[in-house]
Amino acid sequence: MSNKQARDDIIGRLFFLLKGEYGLDVKRIDRIKHNVWMVEAREGCWVVKKYHTFLEATKQAMLMQSLRQMGFHHVPAVYTAIGQHGVFFFGGHFWLMQTYIFNAKALAFTEKQDIAAGLQLLQTYHSITDKLLYHPLWRTMLPYYHLYRKWQRHYHDFYIHLPLIEQIMEKEDIAFTMQYAEYCLSTCANYISRLAKERVAIIHGDVAAHNFLRTKKGKVYLIDYDAAAIASPGIDYLQYASRILPHLQWSFSDLSRFSPFSDWLAKPWFLHALLFPADIFREWRLALKYKRMLLIERKKREQFVRNIGNMLK
């Protein structure tokens, strides 16, 4: 069966399930991306997302509902009139149904206004999830995030694929990447206790620009909580910094002008973590898949890491 036939089969079966079993007057179903579909019906418009287990789907539904109950209305609403907590079984998988956000565009990290808007929303999100952790349920349902273990895995994957990566990266860029990854891994023991003392919240875990949606009315939503975990909010800001720094020309001073980075940049463990080439370890697979060169602006990055290195001395 071709991919198109498989998609058509899913659309057809999902159409009859929602219409026949749940009584929705479905007009159309469109695929948004892998494992994510848009359902338009007379009763409303929803996003339907596929999960492998009931626990995965239910965890997302409960987190999104809890956020809204705590006053964070920048998250889509779960359609709880269907299934259990908005989760239903179909085609050997579990599906979560949530409201579709109309007339919305992803934030652009090329724009400083959008960078600031995303950071402001993250601060609000963390202030809510800090309180959610008072309930012991979340400490059992969500995983704890281990930054340095993740570094080790990413470094290992990069290392064993070097023969392929040499096709998409210059040798000097590869050497730079390896040098600073190995430095961070060899020195992380000096900072692990400081990170462990940080107050934790439920982090989002995937603060890419496409997970921040702004409507025409100006409201910004934070979507896709699949990577939610328990950790210092600084982990989200590390990832955010990794994603915006290329658009800031790797300027430390420009980064520090954004609230709340001025506070996080005063913490040695955060500065040390900025040295790790997380963006390269995140992007090389995509570059390899599409057979395009991965350029890393090495000279600007070298100045950036020298500045941080001097601050850590």
C-alpha cells in the first residue's frame, strides 16, 4: 500500500468512527503532518494526534486540562466529550482530540518581537507549572529531565555517524563541534550539583518556533507537550537560546538583553551549558536526510564561546 493509500484509508476509517460512534457531523479530514490530522465538523474543528499508548495520550490530555484549570489559557482545549479525557482508541493506537487554533502562524525567531513574545509566554507557563508540582501526581507521571545524559547520547550518535556527517559538514566545523562537546562532557561534573539545586517546574521541552502560534488577534499559544518533563525552567531557556542565537549572530550581548536571560546568564551551570553545540546535534540528521550542507557560522561561534569561557574562569 502506498503512503497516499494508507492516508486515505486512515481518513476513511476515522471519518466513519467519529461520525458513526461519536455522532459528529464530519465535513472533512486533512493530514497536517505525520500522526497529526485536522477534523472539521459542523460541531467544531479539532486537531487529532496519534499516540502509541493510552498513558502517553492521557498524560498530554491531563496536563493540558490542568494548565487551563490553573488559568493558563494559552494551551488548546481538550475535547473531553469524546472518549476518556478526550482520548479514544482507533486503528491500534490512541488519539487525543483538541481544539484547532484558527488563523494562527508560528512565531518567527528572526524577529525580536516574536522572540520576546515567546519568552514572556514561557515565563507565564513556568509560573503555573511550578505550582502544578505541588500535586504528587505529576512527579510520578512525568519523567525527570537529565541534561548531561542527553548530551552523552547526542555526542555518541554524532560520533558513530561521522563518516556520513563528513558529507554535509566541513572538517573544521566538525572539529569545532567535537572539541566543545567533549569539553562540556569532561567538565559537567563541576556544574551538576549547581543544576541539581535549581528549583524545578514542568518544562515544555520543545520550545521550537513552530510550537508558539500567534492568532490574528495577537494571542500566543504554546502547543505540543509531548516532551514535557520535570526540570529547572533553565532547560527550556537553554533550548530557546540555542534556537535564537543563530538569528542574533551569536551575540552574547543581544541575548542578555532579553528577559529572563539576564538572570540565567548569571548562573555558571547555564553559561557552561551554552557551550554545548546542541543545535548541531539537533540538526545534522535533517541536513543529512535532505542532503544539504550544515553551516554553523564557526567564526562567530568561536567568539561567543571565548566570551563564555572567559566568564567561567
